[in-house]
Amino acid sequence: MSVASLASLTNQKLDTARRFIQQSQQSEESWLSVGLESSALFQIRSALNGLLKEVSLAYSLSGSLDVAKLLTESESKQIVVPVLSELADLLTRKDSWFFQLDQAYLAQFECKGLASSAVQGDNLIGRGSDAGASVSYYLAKLVELVLRFREESSEY
């Protein structure tokens, strides 16, 4: 698969997440908003996996979806991959958007709630932690990272 087709798949996931978030914000049914937000989280996580696939192809790495493994592999090949270094750093910081996205995804995947994401009223989007993490925020930060990676890759 080419980088262009991987980028297209990643873009589709990002767009789907954006649409789920919009629908969630417009829905008057709280049960539907919760479902759409969960769907958006899944799409954002899938888009992150798409980005990791793009990185793997661009740098001839194994294609793993594990940031630590990809970083170790790139270091063993003596390749500097800024996006992997950044993600690895973000994953170690509990106040980062990536760590919180990972925790929110795992909570959905394992069908359990997060203490910081208790539903209060109808304010579902933007409810995250004090660090400002929410589904919309995760999407914005991931889009920013994807665009930066692609811009840096196109320079070479």
C-alpha cells in the first residue's frame, strides 16, 4: 500500500471522527451523544493507527502499531523519527492529550468509565479532565500532528 492510500485512510478516519463529534453536539438525545462520542474515540484511535502505518512505510519500519516498538526499531536502525519521539514522550506524561486519548480509548474498549469523564448533565463534549482533554481536543491535536508529520515528510 502506498503512503498516499494510507494517508487517505487516515484522513477518512479523521473526517468520520469530526462528523461523529458534530452529530454528538447537535443531538438532543443524551444516549445518542454518548454513543457518537464513543464512536468518535474509536475513529480517532484508528486514525492514530493510520498515522503509525504512514510513519512505518515512510521510514521502512515493521508496521507495528506500538509506539515504543517503532521507536526502538528506528533507533536500532539509527533513524530519527520526530513524530515517534514526540508520541513516546506524550505517552509518558499523564497530562498529555495522547496519554488521555489512550486511557479514554481503553476505558471504552474495556467497557468501563473513567473518573474524569463522568457525565454531568448534557455537557458531553469537552467534559475531559482539568487539562482540557476532550474528544474534540484529541481530534484537533491528532490532526495537528498528522499535518506536521506529512509536511516534514514532504520536505525530503
